[in-house]
Amino acid sequence: MKLSALVQRVNDYALNPEYRDDAVGLRCCQLALKALQCGNYGVAAVLLDASGNVLVEAHNQVFSEQFCSAGHAEMRIIDTYEADFRNQYPADQLKLLVSLEPCPMCLSRLLLSGVGLIKYMVDDPAGGMVSRISDMPPAWRNLASMQTFYHAHISNELRQLAFDLSQHELDHLRAKLMSQRGLRTTTGH
């Protein structure tokens, strides 16, 4: 699918009031699209306070300006929260909505941060870690037991859009990542 088609789908999406996370989910998709337009993975996240007000939003920035392995949306969110909001908003009262199931690095950081509720729009069977929490060491599983994880309450159309954004140019982006490490890849791996 061409990027222009994704732009059109994001712009044309009509919020569905039957789904409580649809508005924040659409914002995640808008940010994920921005990430793609900047040459990054199509992933984004929004951090909300206990009342549902947006505190921080971020998109993937692994390849922005210079390579940054910690440029994942969730990492950016936690960096900003810890620097600017930690003393005002207790982490256990915060909610994070992320467009793609967090990877092992991001999940570990979220567990350490103490963010109370983590919702994700799309499963990531290839790299997601929330669905594999039971495989983590005991100390990490203990941290996870103090937080809540579940799928965002969004329409199927918005879920598909988040998935398509996360998969756009994925082979190219993986090759770009491997080139940062000095490795070559073959197409499709």
C-alpha cells in the first residue's frame, strides 16, 4: 500500500462514539503516520492523566536526524513523563495508549515506570511482549502484576489502520536497522 493511501485513510477516518478509545486511537494513528513520513516505523503512543487529558504524545523516531535505538514512541513518552511530569502525576494513575503491542525493551521500561494502564491497538506477534509477559523472569512478572494491560477499545477499521501503519515499509525499515548495525539482510527477513 502506498503512503498516500494511508494518508487518505487517516484523514477520512470518522470517529466512532461506540468505542471509548477511538479518539485517542485516531491520534495515535495520526502520529504513526507522521513517523512514517519522517522515515521511521509507523508506531505512536499517547500518555493520559487519570481524567483522560493528554500529557505526552510521541511517535517512533529511531531514524530521525540520527539513529537512536531508544527512539521508540513508548521510550520517548516515559523520558518526557519522568523529566517533566513525574512530581505532578503519579505513574500508577496514568494511562498509555500505544498503536502497536510494546516490544521487550519498551515493555520493560513501562514496567519500571509504573504506568498503571497500558492499552495497545494492535498485536505484534513478531516482536510484541505483552502477550509473553508470562515468559519474563519472576521479578518482571511481579512488576507486571501491578499494572493492567489490554487491547484498546477501538473500531475494527481503526485497528486495521493501526496495523497497516505499523507494517508499512517494514522490510525496508528492518534493512535500514540492520545497516545501522553493519549487517546485511535479504529481502523478506
